Amino acid sequence: MAPSLRQEIQCILNSLENQADKEVYQGVRDAILKHAFFETDLETGSDRYIDFKGLSSAIESSVLLAKVDTQGNILKVNDNFYVLTGFDSEDLLGKPIAMLSSGLHDDEYLSTVWDKIIHGSVWRGEIKKRAKNGEILWLNATIVPVVDDEGVIQHFISMYIDISKRKKAEEDLELMLQMVNLSNDAIHVVKEDGTLFYVNQRSADNLGYKRQDLIGKSVLETEEKFPDIASWKRHVEEVKSKPEGFLSEGVNIREDGSTFAVEANVRWMRLGDDGYIVAVIRDISERKLNQELVVKTQYILSEAQMLANIASFEVDLDKGTILHSDNAWKVFGFGNKTDFSVENLIHRVHNEDIDRIRSSWFEAIVEHRTVQANFRVRDNEGNIQYLHGIARLLNYGNEKTGTMICTAQNISGSEQSRIVLERRTKELEHRNAELDQFAQIVSHDLKSPLRAIYNLSEWIKEAKTKNGEEMDVHIAMLQKRIQRMENLVNGILSYSSAGKNKQDTSFFSASEVLSDLCESYRNINPNVRIILDDLPDMHEDRLAFEQVFSNLISNAVKHNTNPNPEVVIRYEFEPGEHHFFVEDNGPGIEPDFHQKIFQIFQTLESRDQRENTGVGLAIVKKICDENSWNVQIIQRNNPGTCFAIHIPIR
């Protein structure tokens, strides 16, 4: 037998009684019992529902009702259902109610709902439906299977309470909480008794706790500023007295006992009967460290200025006032700090320097550029002090406004040293000139007796006796030794003068210089073959370049015992450096002697075998060292010698 309408309503009431929202249940229950009425069917004797409209109008403000058959098609809905969803009867009646939730829940969720009610169980939960205008509605739903006396499901009654506003509020709250948790600042909500009511994730991270462990903890455990409850209460009263809130610094305590400086923006808030302090807390330990670093840096800078005798000051061009470092008056030679002013400073500048300093000063203002100048001032005792000044306009405005930033270093000691150095340099130049003159005299005086000995040997030779053949040998040896002594004296002079005649760097063609040198050696020894590579233009000391290659080419020609002597001058370029190579096909030099040959008077053969002073390569090494060039011997597998000269590109 089909259930009576009374049984159906009672079934609905029973399901509503289990709703979590008791207020909604009570309202719906009272409305049904008060406004629904029935009549007895005279033919069947059963109760018959008469006024569905009366029932729906009573509960229309809070509940949506829908009657659905066992296939899931809508049989009937109340007016509130039409109003809230925006559909009319043609849109809904006879249509599957599931179409309103299509795409809003996954299939598994909807299948679970259907599976529960089709087996006779009441389903309660939240469900989304789409209104006609596309708006998503959140509904708190109760779906009740209505069964006959035999337990067969006749249809379903669905009751919906619109909770869209609540869900929106929950979503907004969740979004707000997520934003709060993502904040770089810690946020505390503290009850009036000092208990932490809420903390965000940053707060937990900063203090080293889990969030759930922090909530309920006393603020006295997390803030060093409040050693006892009395100090906290005083803080609460202070916050209450300033409704607009204020900034307060403190020291937070981590779980491990370590601390860090914080700055809190605190404000009093009342919710209902309870009051709370809301604190937005920022870790300022790095800022505090930077402040300490700034103070330390300023102290170091001040000490450095004292040690270096440097003053810094600012001149306000509008007001003519000066703001200066503590040591400025000492740097300029004033007697005390109060005497240091723009007017007094101008009067202290040396008369011969004042026009130049004024010109530089106006240049800095007009052209907006940094200017530097050395000048003199007189201290309180009238002594001359030498200063190096730097000035720059800080604020660009019209030509006579802004602030001039200046530094001045007392360089009196350096200036005196420079004067002494110049005097000593002149003395050294004078002494070097005297030494050069002495060397010339000594060489001349040494050569004179040598020439006399040589002439004497000639006379002996002319007056030789019948044993003259042996005497000729000895006399020849005497002459040879005398010639060697003269060569050595000449070598000393060449070595001592090497590099002295330095010239300014200039542009010249390496090909032109070396071609002239090679031509002169071809004239001396027509048998030698000299090959030149393509050579670059140079920006160097031309005389030094010519002396180095003259000695290297001479060395390659003089000591080449090959029947077909050959000298090759090659060039290679590398970024930042010229590479020259002077190669010959002579006997070569053993590796053990590669360093020895650059020492003065060192030769590889006895002078009796080959006359040689041993000065040429020593001169090459000396000139290269003085010009920051590099000379070395390159080891090769084939016979011969290869000298490499590396010249940095200027």
C-alpha cells in the first residue's frame, strides 16, 4: 500500500531531525505541522494532501523541495526551487535531476549518492547545482526514499538548504587564511589573558614550533619583553589606550631558546564579549645587524679619515653653511672646531692658489662634474699645509643651488717627500753623469797604455834578431791579449750604457727597422742568408728594439759554423702580445747553458778559439728586463738556435 501523506511528511520530519542545523530543522518542522492540512478521501478513506502551495509558501524562504521518481526524473518542485535555480516547470519536470549537477561533481561522487538512496537509505551531504544563468549553487541536501508498506521505494523527496553564501564566506575565509599563512610577517592573535589564539605559518617557522603546538601557549613563553603576567597586562592596557595601534619592538624566543629582534604592529580588537590583541610581527634581526654594521662602518670610516688625515664636509650653496667631519678642522690646521667655517676656510687658502680654487669650484657647479685640485693653506702657526681636494655638486638644480660634497686630504708629508725625492733624483742624475764621465776617463786611461804596449811590440818586432821567428809568435800573442783587453773595456762601456738612452714610445715599422739591420749584416758576410717574415707596426721604444735585434742577429751570424749560414726572423701574433723569433742553422746551444749565456762575459768557446767578449746577450737581457719584455731560448729538435722575444702590446 502506498504511504499516506502523513506518513510521508513524518518520514521527512524524521530525516530532518538528524540534521546538524537544528534551527533549520525546527523552522521546517513547525511550518509543516502548522500549515499543511489534509482531507480524508471518501472513496478510499485515506488521507489526501490538499494544499501543497500552502506548505511550500510557508517554508519557501529556507528550503527547496523536489519530488523525484525512481529513475531520477523530477516529478515536482516547490516555488523556492524555481526561484533559486531560475528554471521553470518546462525546464525541470520530467527531466533528470542529475542534469543540474552535471560537470560539478565527479561521476563517482554522484554514483555513491544514487547507490545509497536506491537501496533505501537517507543521504545527507553537500551538493552543487547549476542555476539557469550558470551560477553555481551550494546546497545542504537531504534525500529521503519514500517506501510503501512493503518497503518498495515509490519516489524520493529531496530537501535543499541554500548554503552558497556560507560556502562563499568559507572560501573567502580560506583564501584569507592562505594569504595570511603566505605572509612574510608573523601574525599572532592573543587573548586578553596572554594565550595565543591564532598564529600563521610564518609565526611557527620563525619560532621553530608546529602551529598546533603554539596555539594555547602563553605569550610569556615566546616574548622576552614579558617576563611575567604583570608586564603583559600593562602592555594590554597600553594597546587598549591606542585604538589606532602602534609599533613596538621586542625579542622573540624560539623553541630552542635562541632569540631574535622583532618589530610588532599591535592593535586591540573586540569580537563579541571577548577582546584580542592582533600583532603583525616582523623579524628585524637583519636590520638590527645592518644598523650595527652601519655604526661600525661609520666608526671605521671616521678612524680611517683620522689616520689618513682626510676631512669630509658638505657646503649648502643656498645658505652658505658647512657640515663637516669631526677631524676637518685638524686637517686644515685650524685651532679648534668652532673656527671651521666657509669664510675662514677661504681666508686660509694661499694667495697664489685662491683664484685657481675658485675657478675649480665654479667649474664643479656649472658643469656638474667632479673636480680635483692641490692647494695650500696656512695653519694657526703660519706654516704651509699642502692639501688635495675633491668636490662634486650633489643636488642638481640651477647653477647656484644644491649641496657641494667635498673631501680634503692633508698631503703635506707626501708633498715634502716628493720635494725630497725630486732633489735626490737630481742628485742621482748628477752622480750618474759623473760616473759616465769617470767611465769615459777610465776607459781612455786604460786604452792609452795598452796602445803604448802595442806600439812598443811593433818596435820590438822591427828590431828582431835572428831568433825573430819565435819572437814574432810571442809578440803576436801579446798583441792579441792587448786587443782582448780593449774589447773587454768596450764591452763594459756598452753594458753600462745599455738602456740608458731610453726614448719615448713611438710608432714604427718593425719590417723597416729589421730590414736595415739585415742589410748591414749581409754586407759584412755576403754568404749569410737572412729571411724576414711579415712584421707588424710597433708602438715601443724604437732604439731598445733595434739594440735587442742587432745583438741577436749579430750573434746568429758570428757563431754560425754552417757552410750555408741562414738566419730566419719569424713573427706570431697572440691577443695582447707580439712574438718574435730569431732562428739560425748553426751548431745550437746545449740546454745546460741556456741561462748562462745571458750573463755578462760568459762565452761557450774559449776566447783563444773564437774572440768574443760575452756581452751581447747580456745587453739583450738587460734591455728586455727594463722594458718588461721577455727573452728566452726555445728548445728545438733540429740543429740551430732559436731566441724568442715576447713584447706586450701597449
